[in-house]
Amino acid sequence: MKKIFLLSCWLLAINFARADKPEYSVDLIPSHLLENSVAVVRLNAQHYQVLDKGKAIETQVYVITILKRKASALATFGVSYDKLIKIKKLEGRAYDRMGKEIRRFKNSDIKDESSISSFSLFEDNRVQYIDYTPPVYPITLEFEVE
């Protein structure tokens, strides 16, 4: 019984420790990628699931580590949509140098604008985006959209 209790405590501690995404630590980026770089894309994965004829779900996960302030424009992530493409979820998180989560973006951080000119009344193309100005560098940003 004591062994089961200790094993349960150990597994619980591992889950809490992994919550900070230590794999996003800047120290894990190979040194040859850091040389003369202002940012490193850590992950850009897309997953498509076809549900039915004419209906599918696309999920994208994008992770970037911005190393220097002059690359701060890369902290903006957006996705286009229209009448046929709906955005179910847009989430983002920011991690410090060690991979510890320092910010979770809320719905109020997501902007929604027309992706076409501001003078057209009949355009349906829109974009939702998160525009973030990092307080410190390096910083790792993780975005997920469905």
C-alpha cells in the first residue's frame, strides 16, 4: 500500500513539473541554429481530419522562439477565415527562457478584422490574430488554431 501511495505521489509530481513545457527551454536549441539568428521556429505542425464530404477540421500548432527584439514582429500570429471557414479555437501561450509559462492569451487578446481593404462593403474575408509585444527576450510563443 505504501509503495502504491509513493508511486502515485511521484507520478503526480511529474505531471506538475511537465506543465511548464521544459522542452521549450532555449538551452535545448542546437547552437548552430542560434548563430546569427533572430528567431527559431520550433514547431509548425498541421493536422487534417476529414469528417464528411465537404467537412473537415484543420488543426495547426506553431511554436517560435524569438531571440532578439528586432524580430518582435514575429510575435504576431493570425489566421484568415470567411463564410466557408470557421475558427473554432485560437489559443496562445508565452514561455520564458527556461520554458516556464508566463502568459496565456485570453479571448480579449484576440483581434478580429477585415483582411481586405477598409473601404469595401462586400468582402467577407476576415482575420483573427494575436499581436503580442514580448517584455523580455528570448521568449517562446506557442499558438494553436482549429
